Amino acid sequence: MSDPDRRLTRRDFLRLGVLAPALPPLLSGALSACFKREKENAVNFFNWSAYIGKDTLPAFSRETGIKVNYDVYADEEEMFAKLRSGALGYDLIVPTDYLVPRLKAAMLIAPIPMEGLKNLHNIDKRFLHTPFDPQQEISVPYLWGTTGIGYNKKLVSKPPTSWRALWDEKYQGRICVLDSARECIGISLLLNGCDENTTSEKDFEAAKALLLKQKPLVKQYTSTTYVDSLVAGEAALAMAYSGDVLQAIKENPHLDYIIPQEGSFLWMDCLCLMRGAPHPEQALQLIDYLLRPEVSADISNTVRYGTPNASARSQIEPTLRHDPRCYPPSSVMSRLRYHTPPDSEAYSLWNETWSDVKAL
Amino acid sequence: MLAPASLWLLAFLILPVASLLILGFTHRGAFGACEWVFTWDNFRRAMDVKYLPIMLRTVSYAGTATLLCLLLGYPLAYFLSFQAGKRRDLFLVLLMIPFWTSCLVALYSWIIILGREGLISHLLMRLGIISKPASFLGTPAAVILGLVYFYLPFMVLPLYAALEKIPRTYVEAAHDLGAGKFEAFRKVTFPLSMPGVMAGVILTFVPCMGDFLSADFLGSPRTYLVGNLIQNQFLMVQDWQFGSALTSLIVLFLITGLWARHIFEEQGVFEGEGEE
């Protein structure tokens, strides 16, 4: 009964036999292509998804003749896991502030020869010599943003002003929360009045209890799909990153974004050079290109995150430049701070706490 | 013949599982780096009672999905083997087609079907069963549906293979001896298909126990499974040691199950295998 099948298999084997002689040249071709990638006039750029201007990289290639091999990631911890497990060959990555010291400790990034960057002076002094890179030797600011609450105006009775809105039982099943130990535990510690530098188990237990109280209301822990949920009306409120919501507001004016009154976090995504980068010179050229005022302004106009480039500010679209949701006034800025880069022990506490919140 | 098979087993099963097991006994150093110091800590953490609810939830979802696969898959396999006739090959291909699409595409289409603006919500409104749009996402049923959708072929194919092996003369003999259609099925066909049922149940239950995509896309924070917990250790929190310990425990649990089945088999509970 299974005879027809058997004949088919045999025929397939014959077909394979015909193809087999063609395999070695194909394989060697592919292999040599892999090795050639190292020597070509190119730069291997590993960036957040949807985090660059539409014509930024093609324009760079047209001007310099350097090809950009562009890969993206949607989750930074996954990016870190990938790099740590040996995904080599990248020149340039875009980690967030708190990750920079960890990448440095893991010997994954190298000091950047800053003297080679003639456009570095464009960067606002406020964004240099930050807690995560006091010597300004290993990172170059790229874009910054804030963590706050995005919401669908049609689905909330009154605009949220406090983080407590994300604990409001009225919105049960319609709240999205970022899948991020850093943001969630950071905000819980803030609401509990604890110092973010704490390594006290008691503080983490309290933070965990607060998050577990929220859990029955949460629709999803997600860092990537919450904007879609807000747009579709599946979620009313979401813990959100400023630019993600501001991008969606352009098409969906019924969305809005606020920075809660209790204060929040700002963060800086930085350009970092990989240790052992195959094309360090081209990478440096690309960094310098991204520091040009007109390039930086175009990126900020596209992705709706803030540019740390002071000289670019005059070229930001006026509506965006004056939008307090993207560039908050100094009264709000004073309530924002960077996440403290955790040491190894604190890092374990943060991660185990967040892992348990999700699992329990 | 044994040597290539053993090499295959060594390279693709024993080495990966052994390295997971070893990793589970190492100490986690700074920021998730691996320190080659022996410790029981990871296994002790993995066996903490606080993870019991998530383990039980996983077993119950995987068990329900397997049962549903069996209930849906058996009639299908029976139809393919006994009734489909000439079009059988076509049906087998149709069965495999969902398998060729990327699982992410399949999951997104389920999100569209089950969502607030989705097909089911519209259908129920049209029928007057619900008055305003409802979302079916984020429920245990949605997660189990995802599991059944993905693993149904794993159930049907071994069932089909087992049913194919049954000599049709046995069924005819049963009829000759006065058994009705149902009785012939109950006393002859079904017992003879038991090896296929067993293989199908194992092939469905085992991957269901480790699945995380279904819960990730169709579930809510309240349908979190062991697969999600393990994935989280490897990709998000850089705790490969704890993830390895959890994985090893699941593998141990499944091996125990398979071993128990082997014992039953030795005792001849599943006769009919190898008779032809």
C-alpha cells in the first residue's frame, strides 16, 4: 500500500544525486562570500528596529561608497544574549545607557577614538559624561526618550496623571505593561519610595508584591506590541516609551502620552563600537555621519525620539520641537533620571524578581 | 547500521541534553557568565514549590491539548486510512500545509480571528449571541487552541501509520464472526491501533510541554507556561543556569513517562505491534 510513496522517495533520491555534483561549488561560493564580507568596504550595523531615518543609510552609502549591512533587534536583552553567545562580525550596536557598563564588563565593546569624530561637539553637554560613561570613552549618544503612559483617549474617562492609573481596576484586562525588569521594578521601587540602588531583599519583595497586585489587570507584558493594542482599542493604557506612542499619534490622534507626576526614567540609546569590529574605520565614519545636525534631525523627525544633538534642534519639525511629550520642559526634566546601572548582585535581584512576577 | 545511528543520537540528542544538564549544575557568575563551580542551587530553585502552579498549569494545558488532538485526530486518521481512497495523498498534503507556514504567521492569523474586531466576534454579533465586540484572546482556551492547531499533525500521522498497518482481513473476520461495525472497531481496530495512539500522545504531549509561542501570542500573563519561564531565562534575564535546570527537570519528567510506557509495553499491554 505504501508502494507509491516508496517510489517517490527513490525518485527524489535520484534527483538529489543529479544535484549533488553542483553542491561543492555552491557551498564554496557561499563560504567565500562569508569571508569576503570581512574585507569589503562596509560596516555591519546592528540597531533597534524602526530606529533610523528612511534615507539615512542609503545616503551615507551614496556619499562614502561604504555599504551598510543592516540588522535589527526588537529586544535588547535578546541582542545581548546573541552577542554574548558569539554572534560576531558586527561593528556598531545601539545599546541603552544601563547596558553600556555591562557590555564593557563582558568585553564586548571597545573604546571609541573620540578624536576621530569631528561632529561630536554637536552633542548637548547635558548628555555627555553621564553616570553610565563618566569618561565619555565608550559610547556616543544617539537618541533619547522617556518611559511613561500611553493611552487611548476614547477608552479612558479622564487622562491619567499618575502611575497608579496602571493599577486602576476600572481598566482590568486593558492594561499593557512593558516586559522589562528595569522599567517595571524601577517604577515599583519609585512608587514604594525606595532608592533604585537598593539591594535589600525587603525592598524587592515589596516591589514584587506591588507588581503582583497589578498582574490580574494586565492584558499583556510586552515591549513590542502595546502600540498596536492601543491603536486597535484592545488596550486602554500602556506603560510605554515616548517615541513609540508619538510615532503612532501621527496617524492616530486619539492616542496620547504622559509622563506621570511621580517622575520617571529617561534613557539614552548610544552608539557603541564592538570589540574586534571588522571595519572600525568605516564604523567611525558612520558614527560621525550620524552626528551631523541634518542627519540627526531627520532621524528624530522620523522616529519621534529626542535627539541629544544641540545643533540639530533648529532643524527639528516645529511641532515636534515644541512637543513637551518629546522634549519635556525643564520642570518635568527635573523629575526624570537615568536608571542606575546595576552591579552583578543587584542585576540578579532585579531579574529574579521580574521573572517571578511573570511566573507566579 | 548501528554506528551511524548512534553517532546521530550522540550528536543531536545526548550532547545537547548533557550540556544542558552540566550547565544546570554550574554557578552563575557576574551578569549571567558561567562559572565552572558545582552547585545544586539551580535545581533547588527549580524545584521550589512556588513554581508548582505553573507546572500544573503546563501539564493541564498540554494534557488537554493532547486529548483534544486525539479526539479530533483519531476520526481524521481513521477516515484517511479507511475511507479516503484515492484522494488520501491529497488529504495528507492538506494536513501538512499549515505546517509549512511560519508559525508566527499562523499565530498572527489566529490573533486576527480571535481578536475584538475578529471573525469570531463578528460572527457571534451577527448571530445575536453577544451584543458588543468581544476578544477571545488571552484565555486558556485560546492557548490550548493554538497548541491543538500546531500539534494535530503530530497526532494524526502516527495514528494513520498504525491504522494503515492493520490487515483489513482482521476486520472482515470480525464481521464474519458476527461483530457489528462498532463492535469490530471496539474489539479489533482500536486495540490494534494502540501503538499509534501511544506514539501520537507522546509526540503531541512532549512538544506541548515546552511550547511558549502559543502562550506568548494568544495568552495573557495568567496563562504563563513553563516554556515561557525557560525562554525568559535564556533570552531575557540571562540566567542560563536556572533555565537549564528547569529544562532538565522537564526532560527528566518526560523520560520517566516514556520509561513507564516502556515497562507497560514489555508486559504486553500493547499487543498487535509487529504483527503482519
